[in-house]
Amino acid sequence: MKELKVRDVMSSDPTTLKRNDKLTLADDIMRLGRIRHLPVVDDDGQILVGIVSQRDLFRDALAQALGYGRHAQRKILETLSVKEVMAGEVVTTSPDTPLIEAARLLAERKIGCLPVVENGRLVGILTEGDFVALIARRGI
């Protein structure tokens, strides 16, 4: 595992959002695709400008706890855009980073994913799930 690089394990061509997308789109993608992290890119779809996680959508759960039904929750999400809840300062990695360094970064920062950036462009995403899949494949 020491010789593995991020590029060997990352998911290439991740599903992304744009800043002005509505949170309903983020919610739908996360629910249907069973995705917990969505990189946010610029209008050209190349440069990483933020990230939205399931935690950012927990206001959905709060709305439910306050007694709003699913329809009302959707209305709340429809009023907000991605840029209003995304994290703008994103910890990233490169495809050539040793996998062990990326794992340390995830653990130290207590984050669930690392967008992978090369020459300023988003090229993939490395998640905790990618590590689980690697271990399952290797039988470790």
C-alpha cells in the first residue's frame, strides 16, 4: 500500500454541482446516488470552488424535526443555492500524492473526502469509501 498513489484509488470524473444550483439538486443527487460529498465547480465545470456534504443538508433533518413534511422541506431547499451552504475552503490533494499521506490528511483533518486537483482542475475525489473498497479488494 506504500507505493499506491491517490490516482490508483480515487474516483475519476466525480459528480459535481455549480454554485448557483439549488439545494434540491444536491439533495436529489446525494439520495439517489448514495453520495455524501459533492464538489462545487465554477461555471465552466473545471475549477473547484467548494464542496457540499450531507452535513450541509442536515437542515433538512432539522426541518423535519420542527414538524415540516417532506414537501415543506423541499420548498426550503429550493429557496437556497449551493453557494449559501458550501464550504469554500477545501482541503485537496493531487493525483500523485502517496495514498498513505492522503489517508493521514483525512484522519488528521477529520474529513470524509479529498477532492483531487491537477493543474488547477478537478480530476477526481478520494473518499473514505475508496479506502474501504481498496481493503475489500486486497483482502487486508
